[in-house]
Amino acid sequence: MSEEELFEQIWQRAYQIWLDEGRPRGRDRIHWLHAVAEFRETLEPERSNAKDNGTTRRKPRLKATASTSASENSTTAASAR
């Protein structure tokens, strides 16, 4: 499936979700994300098959935020005393 075809299918699904919810204003982003999530669920079996072949990507690690690093540093300094 090409990117254009995928985009079109997601757009149509998001539109259907919008219609099903009674055409509310200001929820277009939420409808889009719901449609994307549905397509990801349908692609999961394909990804698990690719995992068997060793071709899946690893999830990126989360970076520590400045606030997390600061709190860890103060905890480490306190325990060193």
C-alpha cells in the first residue's frame, strides 16, 4: 500500500468517526489519531511476522528530561552524604 493510499484510507476512517460522533467541532485531531490507531492495530500481525525475520525496528529509548535529571542528581547527592 502506498503512502497516498494509506493517507486516503485514514482520512476516510477519520471522516466516518466524525460522522458517527455527530459532526462535533474541534475534534478533528482526535478523530485522525483514532483512525491511525485502528490502522496500526490491523498492521500488527504483519509486524509480528516481520519480527520473526529479524527485520523489525527497536523502540527508541526515552530521553530523561531536565527535571528528571535534576531530581536524580539531588537524590544521588543526598545518598552520598
